[in-house]
Amino acid sequence: MGGREDRVARVRRFSRFYTRKIGVLHEGLLGSPLSLTEGRVVWELAQRERTTASELAAELGLDTGYLSRILGGFEKRELIDRKPSERDGRQAVIALTAAGRALYASIDSSSREAVAAMLGELDRADQDRLITALETAEKLLGRSRKSAGPSYILRSHQPGDIGWIIHRHGVLYAEEYGLDQRFEALVAQIAAGFIENFDAARERCWIAEREGAIVGSVLLVKESDEVGKLRLLYVEPPARGLGIGSRLVGECISFAGQRRYRKITLWTNDVLVSARRIYQAAGFLLVSEELHRSFGRDLVGQFWELDLPPGRPLLTTLAG
């Protein structure tokens, strides 16, 4: 395959080719007023309910001064909104405004169309070869980042995600806890209710994604005007230990506070030891237990609650 210099030249040649192919050298990213770096920052912001400049800088590997200038430009164009952090007065919580989300949606749509057009030039077999090659490159180059730990993103649900959540609950709970298909039926009922009655202002689904695959999820649904309910928390076995479960529960708590819920409730079973530890660490209290036989085995159902501090501000810019 040639010596070191030849290999370097081949990688650089492909980089130049792909840069031209996806239009990175054009003045604006996919016809937008944003540069490639600005577009990447907008993409990160769109995947999160809220974040801080320091978190963004760490995730993107950007100089904080450079990122600050980008965010300043976004603020002038009213693409982002900044509010003081409740946890740390030295930090500001950043979120996309409605204009920022509209710009993201436009860029995302253009990107999808551009990639679809590029794939359309190939037959199905060559498309599969290309995708496999790109996934291999991503994995190999990802390993080279020795200083970076396993990463994941959180995003809102998209078409097909809820069906996947039902499927994985059915598989994992059968394998790990011996629950029969009646549990999968219960999950399907909960998930269908979430979709059919979805209230975007007061309900949310978070999807944890790692290397392009879903590795966890959770729902927060409206039980009443003052009570939210945490439902369907799960994390894939290979992704456990990364803090994903705690992060998902933390997002539920933060969102519930922003929407002025007074309490979060949840129902679980005592066999879900890892989940119970997450709830306890987040401040939930066990309020009652009941013996029941469900899903083909004897279980102890548990009801947990978390009281939220009154008077938390409603951050309307995070409505999404």
C-alpha cells in the first residue's frame, strides 16, 4: 500500500476530493449564511435543550475565544438566546431561538437532499459499499482520539424512534428480567399514547445516540398541569457506564422545572436495580410499593416521586 508519504498523500487527496464534493469551499454552508464551523455549532445546539459555551468548546475542540466570537455573531442575528445559569452564575445557558431552529431545519433539509442526490448517482450495491467504507473510517479515526472518551449525543425523537424504543424494551427486558411479551404490549401502549397525545410544550422524548446508533431513551409526559411522569428509561448494555442514564434523567428534571411542573413521578419494579440507583441519586424518593404478578413473573412495583422547587423560571426559548 506504499510508504508513509504515499499514504499521507492518498488521505489528503481524498480530503480534497470530498471537500469539493460536499461544497465546503462554497461561500456559505449549503446555501446558508453560515460557514462550516458555524454550521457545526448550530448543529450541536440543535441536539441539546440547553448548553454552555464551555461544554460546546469541549465537545467541538474549539478555542474558547473563537467560539465566543461565533456565539456573539449568533446573538446579534438573534439565532441564540443566553440566560444566566441557575447552577453557576459564571456560566450562561445557551439555546437556539425559533429563528435559529428554523435556520438549522433549513440546513439539515438541504444536507439530506444533497446526500440523497449523491447516493442517487450510485446503484444500491455501491451505496452499501460507500456507507460501509465511511463507517469503517469513522471507527478507525475515532479510535485515534486517545484523549477523548466514548461520546454520545442527545436529541429529540424522529420518525421510527418510538418503534425502536418498543422493540428494544421488548428484547432487553425479556433477556435481562424474563418478562414476557405482555411487557412489550404495555410499552407499546405507553409509546402510542405519547405519540397520539404529544404536547410539544410540556412533553419531550430524549434519544441518546452513539456512533449513529440509538443507545438509550426516556420520555417525560404530562400527567397533570403540575405533575410530569418519567417513562421508558433504558440504556443499551454496551453503553452502560457512560453516565447516559443519569444524563437522561437529569434532562427530564431540568425540562420539568422549566415547564413549571411541581413534581415528577415514576413507576418501576424493584428488579431494575441500576435504574433505581439513578433515581435515588437524582433525588427521587420511594413513596410506596406493591406486590403484583405481571409479565409472567412475581414483581414488586415501586412508585417514586421528586418534588421540584417552586418558582423556577420558564425558559420559553427552549420550547423547540
